[in-house]
Amino acid sequence: MSASQLYIAAYDVRDPSRLRQALYVLKDFASGGQKSVFECYLTPAEKRLLLSRIREVINENIDAFLLVRLPAPHRIEVLGQGILPLNDEWMIIG
């Protein structure tokens, strides 16, 4: 089984219908998020599936989608209130 890595996914979708569809796609993969930015713990297979599904939703001529892999968790600083992941496989200690 491949290890999951933490990514930040963000989108800017201009059409309300595509925007709603993009939200549904991201919620399938996200452990937390707000508005159009989400934390996603993804295996390589999940990353490929997310990119495939989001390509079906967005219009690449006018919309934008960003997926950034974050470094190892010990180098990430979070300010404010953290939200526990919705995925039971993850545990946050801190």
C-alpha cells in the first residue's frame, strides 16, 4: 500500500455549475478545508484519480486548479483552529 502525502488543493472556477461540481469532487478526497482550498492526504493513485475527475469538471481555458504537495508534517506551521480530518484513518496529535 502506498503512503499518503499531504497536499493543498485549490480552485478558481468561474461557472456556478462547474464550481459546485468541483466542490463535490474535492470533498471526496479532502480531510478538511474551507471555501475553495482543501487539505488532501493522497496516495499516488488517489492523486491521479483526483486530477482525472477535476479535469472532467473544469474549463481549462478560464478556470484554475492547483495541487501542491506539502513537505513532511514536522515542517508545517498552522495558525488558528485546526479541523480534525474527516477520514478515520488519520489522527492529529498536538
